[in-house]
Amino acid sequence: MTTVYLHANERTQTIHCSDGSQGVVQLAAPYYQFRFYSHQHPSFWLKQSQLQDGATVKVRDIQSTDDFQLKLI
């Protein structure tokens, strides 16, 4: 499981992951869009109501399944 570190009060921000990868999260109300700079992780959308500290997200794409845990800092 990869932990994604992000600020709860910012709409567009750079995110850092526990495995050293980085990406960006943007608010496109009512969703947050997570995109990663490398192709190590798939992009995904998350409802605003789901953005909570400790929430887990399972993302399935063609090549793999990734588990993310959100850590609000």
C-alpha cells in the first residue's frame, strides 16, 4: 500500500508518496483528480466527501491493482 501525503485545505497541489513518487491533485468539483508524474501509479478520481485522513482507495487499471492510503498533513 502506498501512502499519499497531501494538504486538506489546498485545491491544486503537489503530492508526495511513501515510495518516493510524486504527482498532482486538482479539485474539479465535486471530485479530486490524482495524477502521478511517473507511470508507476494509475491516475484516479475521488469524491470530495471521500477525502479523509486514513481513507484507503483501491485503483484497478489494465496492468495492475494499486492500494493507496491518504494522509492529510
